[in-house]
Amino acid sequence: MGTLSEESQGGLGRRRFLRVAGATAVGSLSACAGPQPPAPAPATLPASPPRPPQAPAAVPERLLPGDPGWRLTSYGLAGAVDGYCDRASVLPGEPVGLHASTTTDGFRVTAYRMGWYGGALARRVWRSGWIRGRSQAPAAFDYATRTISAGWPRTLTIPTDGWPEGAYLLRLDASGGAQRYVPLIVRSATTAGKTVLVHATPTWQAYNAWGGYSLYHGPGQRYATRSLAVSFDRPYDPTGMAKFLVHERAVVALAERLGIELAYLTGTELDADGQALDGAAAVFFLGHDEYWTPGARRTVTRARDTGTNLAFLGANTCYRRIRLEDGGRTVICYKTDAGRDPVYATRPDLVTADYRANPLPDPESSLVGVYYDGYPADAPYVVTRPGHWVFAGTGVKEGDAFPHLVGVEYDRVDPSVPTPRPLEIIAHSPLICGRRATNADTAYYTAPSGAGVFASGTMRWAEALMAGTADSPRTHGIDQRARRFVTTATTNLLRSFARGPAGEHEPAPRDNVSALYG
């Protein structure tokens, strides 16, 4: 069992660390032996000071036993139990408030830290007692921005003392059997020398349609009735939770299995602290990180320009410009109604349009290296540069294809927009999107600082890490061959980027943009 293959487990789930103490065996005297001379009196020695007890050697978090029972087994009826935290992330030891509602007699909360854990993928770190059930009042609605906010009172305060940094799921188990997840990131206080995993909490919330509204649609699934601002003060629906479970969880498991020194942040910290990534070895954006504040983009650009490697494992990254208000609890994005944004006339740099749109276009390609090109797509991933170091150990040859690995959104290199050069396209995948012939590209460049920047160009990269497993048995038809390929390539990225600026220890990119695009 487990969601990664036996080959990829590397035996870590079966290791045991034993402490063996030696003892001197004393043989008993035979009953037939004659009288024995008295033993000489022991010599009197000065008393030795007692030795302080030695603490047992700490077992690395990734090698601790896991708890396979973390998964939901019964969603139950709508409203059976729901909850949200009053903070998307906390530092270790900081308490967090849980706001919950249930139509049942009661529920309890179990906190699971997500990781490798020998293939179990999670470890239980805390459990509450049973909490009396209470059905909360209906959510509030802001008609100006069509924003749903639950506004429930705090149900309990959850301590995080002793919780390691990482990604957590709080599972709510109601007395009637219904279950829900509430996500929480226990973030890192420092990132220096570490590989940072960034959890895309603003994007989770953008797609979250709890209460009938998201940044994509409102009643009748219509774009015209969508929210213009969404609140973290509400539970997640299955779509919102899928942004972590589908696009991020498998990367966390792989990174922890490799034993790389990791740090954990969310997009909110990148916005609030321009120095949040100072000294980091690498930053990984895990799968679908579409919604960025200008502050977050400046923080990431600063990191690249001071030698921090960047990896964009999904597609459609840094596409929407957003603002965070109410202490980071509200995500604002007017999109095609940017002219209605209250700051349009006074702060064009903060207008929540797409980054490539007016009033101040600044396409994501200048940072990511690739340019969002479309949706929906389903196409084979085609290798162009099999000798690139990212593909080491995969055994691929030029023209090798992996069916369905490109989709459902994708990026390509577009020489007509700002693009770092030299840039090497290592996979160039022809596809049709809406009757339009185009391509998806995986690209790599090195910044003047020496930082390496990798972009997969497909949103299914992280999904492929789970393809064909119990957690994702039918991942768009992606097969185990593709899963092994993506796992090896991602392992190469994680290990290389953890060593510091890739330009100092990996071959320089060989620009082939003109050869492929003229």
C-alpha cells in the first residue's frame, strides 16, 4: 500500500533504529560445588558523581511511523460538519482558533502532519476531546463584492506546542460519521539554507466555492455572478481542498522522503515580508499557484536575483494580480472588471487584473520563463533535450512521449513577451487547444546571480507523482511510466537545487528558443 511505488520508497518505510545495550552475563554456581571461599571485601573507592541521563537520539521526522487512517472515509451531508481556522498559517507553538458548525451532537478534531512517513503520508500529532455540537448562524453576504463570510464564533483554541513545521490537515469527525478537512500550515521562522515549499493558500481560496461563490462563479455557475473578493473566514469545499490534496501533497511527500532540509511558507508570508526568502537555497511552487500579490512577486524576484533557485512545478503560475486585505483574510481579484477596482485611478500597480493586462502589464514570463497559453488541454509530454541534467537517470531519448502528462492548463515559451535568455526548452509538446495548434514547454534558465529557474509548463506535473496509486488511481490516464519519469526528474531538481545556486554546479542552459520558434 502507500501512494508511491515500492521502487521509490527506497526502503525508508522499513528501517528501524535500535539502541542495543551490552550486559555482562553472570553464571550461577553448580549445586554440586563444594564450599567456596569467602569473596574478598571490595576495595573502597571514592564515589563517582552520577552521570546525567542521556536523551535518546532524535529520530528524523520523516522516519517516524505514520498513520494511514488520516484519509476521509465519509463526507456526509452538506452542513453535517464544517470548520475553518482563523489563520492560514502559524509559527510552531502559536495557538490557532477553530470555528466550527455541525448539525450533529458533537465532533472531535485530529491533527495530521502531512509528509512521507514510510508511505503512510501523514502522522497524527494531536487529538481533541469530544466537543458539543452547535449549528452556527447562516453566513454573511457582502453585496458589493459578492463575498461570503461565515463569521462564526471560535469553537476551540488548538495548541501547536511541539508541532513540527509543515503542512497539516485537521480532520473533523462528527458523531454521525461525517468528516471534513481544515488545512493549516505551521510555517518556518527562517528559510536560510533551506528548500522552501510554498503553499498556494490564496489560490486555494480563489477556487473555494463554499457558500455558492468563488472568484470563478456564483449562482447558476455563472461568471457574471462570481465574487470579486473571497474570504478565508469560511470552510473549504472539495474544490478548494483539492488544490492542496491534488497539486501539493505529493510534492511534500517526495521532498520529505529525500531528507532535504525544508521550510514551509504560504503566499501570504511572501507578500508580508520581502525578506522571507533571504538566504534560501531554493523555492518550490508546487502545482497550481495562480494568484500572487505584487509584494509576493517582488519577494520571489529578489530571491532569484540573490542566488535562490526557483522551481515552478505547475502551470498558470503568477497569472492573477491580487490584493490581500483584512490582515490577509480577504483575497481581492476583479479580473476582467478591473475598471471597477477601487484603486484603479490611484494605485495602478495594485489593480487586480491579470499580470499581462492593463493598466500596468507585467507578464509572468519575465520571472517564470514560460507564458500561460491556455485551457483545456490534454496531450503527450514530448522530450526535446534528453541529456539535460533534470532528466538524468530517466532513460529518456529525444522524442519520447508521455501520454496525458500535459494539461489541463499549460504554459509555453513566447519570444514576443519578456523572456529571460539564454533559455533552454527541454520538452516541447505539440497540442491542440480550442482548435488552435500550439505547444507546451518545459524550460530552464540561469539568472545572472547563478540561480537556476525551472518551469514544468504543465499543471499535471505534481499530479503525476501520485498517478496510478490508491490516492489517485485514474489521474487523467497518466501511467506508471510517466510517474516514474516525473518522480526521478523532480528528485533531481530537489537534490540539485538544495545545493545552492544551480549555475555554480550544473551545466549552463543551451538556448534553443530560436530553433523551435523561429
